[in-house]
Amino acid sequence: MENQNLSYGGKLVGLNNTPTGNEIVYQFKKNVAAKIDTLNDLRATSESQEQKRLCSVAITELEGALLWAVKALTFDK
């Protein structure tokens, strides 16, 4: 899948960039991308500046949470 065919969330999480080929990591990325897309759609259609800000914060926090999740999933015991 090429980057230009990915959704906003897919691009943010690097959905087509899972070097280890780890299926669990890919599924986590896919799920987080879907949540980001939902928030991005809300942000785009909201008339409330506060709601838009909250969506942006939530998207940023999801990105961070995904980074920690990938680290945990790929931690070499």
C-alpha cells in the first residue's frame, strides 16, 4: 500500500511501515489509525474551537501511546 492511499491516521501511525512484519504491531497501528481518523473527522466538521483542540490533543496522545505500545510489544525479553 502506498503512502498516498493511506488515511490521515494511517499516515500518522506509519501503517505501511512495520519493518519486523509483526502482525500484532500492525493490528495495533491499524486500530489506532482508525481512532485517529474518527477524531480527525470530528475536528474537521466541528464548529467548536475547544472541541477541535481536544481532538488535536487526543490525536497527539494516541500517537504517543502507540509508540509505547510498539515498544512493549517488541521488547526483547
